[in-house]
Amino acid sequence: MGNVKILAIKLRRKAFKLFMISIIVIFLIKLLDVQQKNIKKENELQEIKKKTEAKIRENEDLQNKIDSGFTDEFVENFARENLNMSYPNERGFTIIS
């Protein structure tokens, strides 16, 4: 009877150790999966930040063009060349070659 109890205790210890090792392995697998997803999301975030910074720079450039580009001379030339407009009593000539 003594040997059976000792074998039963050893078997329980081995089963417990196997159970704990299984839990640790499962935990490590899940941890690696979470790490991989985290790295992927970080890369996506960096890509979005780069695109955002590029759009901000583009918007600043466009704003600078708007602020500096709409001088009276620019508007006048644009109206003459693209809209065929002129001042009253002003004659326009079209050169045909």
C-alpha cells in the first residue's frame, strides 16, 4: 500500500508539472502573438503618421501659395489669359501665326 501511495503522489506531481508547463507554453504563444500584432500596429501607426505629416506639409505649401499667389497682378493675368476678360474700354488682340 505504501508504494501505491508514493506512485500516486509522483504521478500527481508529474501531471501537475506537465499541466504547469502546458500553461506556460500556451501563455508564451499568446504573448508572442500579441507582440506580433503590436509590432504590426506600430508599423501601421508610423505609416499613418508619415502620411499625416506629408499632408500637413502639402497643406502648408498650398496655404502659402494661396497667401502669396493672389496678388492683384496674378488675378489680372489669370483673368486675361484664362477667362478672356479685360477692363472696360480695353482692346485685346489675338495673334494668329
